[in-house]
Amino acid sequence: MKQFCGLAFLALLLNFLTRDNVATRGEIVNLKNPNLRNGWSMKNLSAQNEENIVNSHGSDDVTDKKEDGEVLEGQKGSPKKLAEPKVHAQEAETKESLKSKAQNAKAEAEKAAKAAESAKKNTLDALEKVNVPTELNNVKKFAESAATEAQKQENIATEAEKKVAEANGEVVELQKLKDEVKKAEKAAKKAKKLQIKAQIAEQAIKAQVAKTEAKKAQKDAEKAKTEATTAKEETIKETGTSESEIVTKAVATATAEEEKTQKEAQTASEKADKAVEETQKEVDKGIEDESKETSDLEDILKSVKELASSAEDASKNAKKEMTKAQIAAEVAKAEKAKIEAENAKLLADTASKAAENIAKSSKAAKIANNVSTIAAEKSKVATEAADEAAKALDETENPESKIAEVTEKATKAVNAAEEAKKEKAKAEVAVEVAHAEVAKEKAQEAKEAAKQVADKSKLEKAIQAADKASEKANEASKLAEEALSNLESLEKETGEIVEKVNAIEQKVQTAKNAAIEAHKEKTKAEIAVEVAKAEEAKKEADNAKVAAEKAKETAEKIAKTSKSTEKITEEVRKATEFAKTAGDETTLAATKAESEIPSEEKNQKELLDSIKQKAESAFQASQEAIKAKTEAENFLEIAKEVPKAEAAKEEAQKAATAAEEAKTEALKIAEEVNKSDASESEKKKIETAANETAGEAEKAATFAKEAADAAKDTNEAVTLAVAKEKVEKALKAAKEAKKANEKASYALIRTKKQYALEPLEITSEAGYNITEKEEQVKEEIEEQKDKASEEEEEDTLQTDQTEIDEVDISVDNEEEEEGAADEQSEGEKDTPEKEAKEEQASGEQILDDKEAHKTLAEKFKDSNPAKTEGDKILETLISDVGEDTLKNMQQDLHQYFKGK
């Protein structure tokens, strides 16, 4: 309560003492203090000031009311007037401190903003030197944003400082001033961070510029290497020999320096990429990121600076190595120019000698000698300059100081070489003029030769060609004289001579062309004579083609008769191909005769030879076509023999099959008898007959194989004689196979006969009735009569097995047919009834030969091929071979077996 009263008294005292300034100061305070503007009374101002008085230690903390009370109590006995000066003194001291801080913050913000702006400008300037990839665009925007934002922070700091400065001499809130100072300091700090971020971007771009320059240096080094290599290759091409030692060294140096440049450029690229990578992290976070302190950003800046510095160092090294490569390239160029000049000197000298050889006493030869001497002088200059330039190859410390000098020497060598080349060109054109003189003389000779051909052939084309040859010869003479006059003017020319040289060369060439035309007209006259021969060759080729086509038609008629068709077709193809070739060659000969006559005398001769060759080729092709046709006809005759061999093969195979069946049946019978109770003698007889059957079957199989081999050889024969021989062999084998089959059949019959006549014992079975057996025998005799027709059919089938007449081919002579018929008749008499009726239940001996023969015939019938099978074979043979061929083959076979 006491404290409150003291404060109230002090406020009243101050109000009284300062009443003269209340109105003025009240207005000012109202402008600065919104609380007062909102209606606060003046008597509350002292309390408000007391609450914002800074403590005695000079800190930013304001004292509370308790502290103020203690201060006042400590001043007991002092006048109340002393309190206000002390408060104002502390307030002034605090304001000055805040003002200083605000000014410092403003200065720092301005400095940061300027640094950020500078970094941005440097970034933009650097970006103009490089191709901006996407990530660098982002870095650029980052730097721009950082600079812009730094400027904003500078403005904030400036505004805050201004507010603090304007507070001088005014009663305002200290806390508000402190807030403005803090705002300024915060803006300065943020501007500093933005400055560092902008500088990080700047360093990244610098690194990227270094990378770009290093890569450019690498490309320049590669270019220098390429130029040196090209100079080396051109030098080799120019001289036609191995490269110069200096050029080789220059190329090696350029190559080595290019590799070093590449290495340094790689280093710069890696460092720059890493710098951009570090920067990109901050770019991705944006300028608004406040996660890092200024010291952290400074560490990043330091790292990026180091990377940028490394990239710049590598870039400088790359440029240095590139300069060495360029020096090497210039040396190579100079050396190339030196060699070119020397070569020009040699060529000029050669041209001089050539002109002298062509026309020793002519003006053209004299001019060629003069310009050759000048070319030698220019060559000497080029050599000296190139040798001086070559010394720079050993410079390793300061190549930049040598590049200009080397380039100058190389240029001097190149210019001297160019002058030498000009003199060489003059010498060479002099040679051409001399040649024009020679061409003029040859044109006159062609004119005379064409006239002789025309007079001899009396052909209209030849006469016209001779007249034109004379005209062209006169033109060549005139142009040669004009070219010599122009050469005399060219000798003293020091400037550009290309057009003048071209003009002389054009006249010389025209003169040469006129001479060539004269010679071409002579050749035309000669070709006119050869064309008639070519046309005759064409007619012969056409005739050959027609013959070949006839051969083809003949071959196509028998294309399906045998496997020899492939050979026939191939020969027909050859005949057709050669016939076509003959026609084509003849056509080409006629076409070439109508084509443009070549300019070169050698080519003109080749054209004449070509026309002759085409005509000869047409003739040879026609001969080959006829030969192919003959071969086709030969294979056609062979093909006619193949069906005979195939038929013999089929017959032999049928005989072998039948014999094999007889063998199987005979062995089966022998096995059954061997298991029965027959006597040993009977068993032996049957076994002997069965073995004989087997032996004949094996012979038949052997002969069938021989027939098959002979048929195959016939099909593969290449001559008619061989084919006929193989057919003969097949027929013999077929005949032998049939004989073996017949013998096997007869042996089988004997085996069956022995088996049928084997005595059987009558058993004493219960209920056995002899009368029933006798009745059974009678029934069998009656059935024998009913089977007469079947026996005749069996006779026919037996005949089918032994005779080839089933397919209209006679393979037996008449005597063999009669013998086979007799043997079959004998076999038919022994034919019995079916095996079921032959068997008897008792052991009674059956000695009826007639019944036994019937039983044997019945069994033999089942062992022979069916007649229907023969019919199928017949139809197949007739379809594949053809009736005409079969008839011819039948006659041949009949004559063959009849002759046997």
C-alpha cells in the first residue's frame, strides 16, 4: 500500500513538472503508441514507462514493479526530480545499443544481399558459356531466388534499422525497438544464409563451366590429333612411301596429349558433377529451408568450392595438354607441306622431262623446264619452315608461348608448298600441251586407216566414218596450236592460275577428244565389218536353241517311265540353258555393236574382241546345247531299258517268294513226320525232299537279289551299253530264280506225296465201323468228280506261278513251257481232296494213289499265290510301264529265252 502511494505521488510530480510539454509529447506518443491512440490517459504513461525500463545491467530485460519500488526506496531523502533523469539516461543507453545492433544487422544484410546478387550475376554469366542441362536450370533458379530473397531480407533489415533510428528522442516502447532489432538481425542472418546458398550455386556453375571448358579442350585435342593423323595419312598418300619420322613423332605426341587432355577432362567432369550433386541437395530443399545453420552452409560452400577449384585446375591442365596437341598438329601440317612441296618439285621435274621426251625442241618442253626450277626453290622454303616448327615438339613447360610461333612456321611451309604446287601444275599442263601435239598426229593416222577400211569393205557406214575421222583430225590440229599459245602466257603468272590452267587443259582435252573421235570413227568402220560375223553367229545359236527345245520335248514324253527321268530332265535343263545362253550372247554381241564406242584405244580394241567373243560364245553354247540334247536322248534309251529290268526283278522276287513258301511248308511237313510214328526210311525221304526244297528256295532268293541289283544298276547306268548289259543280267537272274522256284515246287510236291503215301496203322477204337470208312472213300471218289472244275482252275494258277505271260511278257521258250505243263499235269494227278476228308480214324493202310494225289494237289493249291494278286500286279505294271513298252519288252524277252 505504501509502495502504491509512492508511485502515485511520483506520477503526480512528474505530471506537474512536465505539464508544459504534455500536449506536444502526448501528440508524439499517440502517433507512436497505439495504446494511447486507443484512449489511454496520460496518467498511465508513467506506469507504462516504468514497466519498460531496462534494468541497470544494460540487458534487454525490463524490470518489474517490485524492482522499481526497491530502486525508489534506495533513494530515500533524494528529490523526486532525480528519478526522471536517471530513467532517461538508462533509456538512452539502451536505445543507442539497439540502434547499433540494428545498424550492424542492416550492414550485414546489405553485404549478404550484395554478395548474393554478385553470386547470381556470376552464375548467370557462367551459364551463358555452357549448354544448360535441366539440373543447372534448377541451380540457376535457386541462385536467382536466393538473391531475390536476400534482397528482401536486406529491405526488412533496413526498414527495421530505420524504425530504430527514428525512435531517437521519443518516448517509445523499448520492447518494440528490441523487436525491430531482432527482426533486423534475423533478416541479416537469413540474408547471410541466402548469400551462402547463392554462392554454393555459383561455385557449382563455375565447376560446370570448368567441366565444359575441359571437354572443349578435349575436343580440340581430339581435333588436333585427327589433324595430325590426317596429315600423316596424306603424307603417305602423297609420297606413296612410309611416313616421315617427324610426322610420326607429331602424331604420337598429339595422341599422348589428347589422352592426357581426356584424363584431365574426366577429372574436371567428375569434380563438377560432384559439386552439382552437392548443390542439388540444397536446391531440392529450396531457399525456404532453415534446417541448417550458417556454419553448416559454410561447410557445404567450402566443399563445393574445393570441388569447383579441382575442376578448374583439371580444366587448365586439359587446356595445356590440348595446346601441346595443337602444336603437334601444326608440326604435322608443316611437315606435310614440306613433303608436298618436295613432291611437287619432283613432279615438276618429271613433267619437264616428260615434255622433253614428247617434243624435245618444242616450246612446251622449255616452259616445263623453267617452272620446274621455281618449284624446287619453293620446296626449299617449305623445308626450312617445317624444320623450325618441328623444334617446338620438345617444349613441355610453357606450350602456350610456342603455339603462335609454330602456327606461323606451319603457315609459311603450307604457303610455300602451295606455290610449289602451282609451278608443278604449270609443268604438268605443259606436258598436256605436248600430248595435244601427239594427239594431232594420231588423228591424222586414224583418218588414213578409216579411209582404207572404207575402201576395202565398201560399206556405207564405214565410208561415213572415214569422212568424219578426217573432220575431227583437222579440229585437233587447230586446238593444239591454241593451247600452246595460252601456255606461254601462263608461265609468267604469279597469282591464281586455276582458271587459266583449266582453260588450257580444256583446249588440250578438246584437241585430244577430237583425235579420239577420229580414232573412234576408224573403229566404227572396223565394227561394221565384225557385226556381220556376229549376226551369223546369232543364227547358228538360234538353230542350236531349236534343237535343244526338241530334245526337251522328247524327254518330256517319257518323263514318267523310269527313275532316269531326273537325269533326262537335268540334261534337258542344260540344253535349254545353253540354248538360252547362245541366244543371249548373240543378242549381247549385237547390242554391243550398237553401243557407244569408247574413247580409249585400248577399250576400242576390247569392244571389238568382245563382239567376236560373244559370237564365239554363242556358237560354243549351241554346241553344248546339242551335246546336252544328245545326252538326254541317251538317257531316254536307258530309261526304256529300266522297265525290262524292273519286270525281271519283280518276276524273280515272285519266284523267290513262292520258293520260300514252298520251303516253309516242306520243312513243316518234315517236322510233323519227324514227330510221327513213321518209319526212319520214310522220315529220311521226307527230310531229304524238304531240304531240297529249302536249297532251291535259297537259290531263288539269291537270283532274286541279283535281279534287283541288276535293275538298280540299270537305273543308274550312264551309257546305253551298260544299261543293256544290266538288263541282260536281270533277265538271266529272273530266269534262274524261276527255275529254282520250279525245282522247289517239284521238291515240295514230292515231299507232300511221300507224306500222303505214308502207311497208317488201324487202331482198334471202340465203335469203329469199317463200312463207314468204305462209304467215306466212295463219297470222296464222287466228290472228286464234282471238283473237276476246281482242278482246272488249280492248273491255271500253277501255270501262273511259272510263266511271265501273266503280264504279257514271255520269259520261257516253248520247250520250257511244255516241260512245266507236263510236270504240273503229273502234280495234278496226285492232287487229293481236303485234308479233313483224307484223315481216317483207324490205322488202316490207305494205298489209293489217286486219293493221295488229290490231297497233295489241294495242299499245293493253298501254297500258291492267288490269281487276283497276279491281276493286281499286272494292272500296276501296265499302268507304270505302258502297253507299248511292255510289248517291246515281251518280244525282247521272248527272243532272249528262245535263244537260250
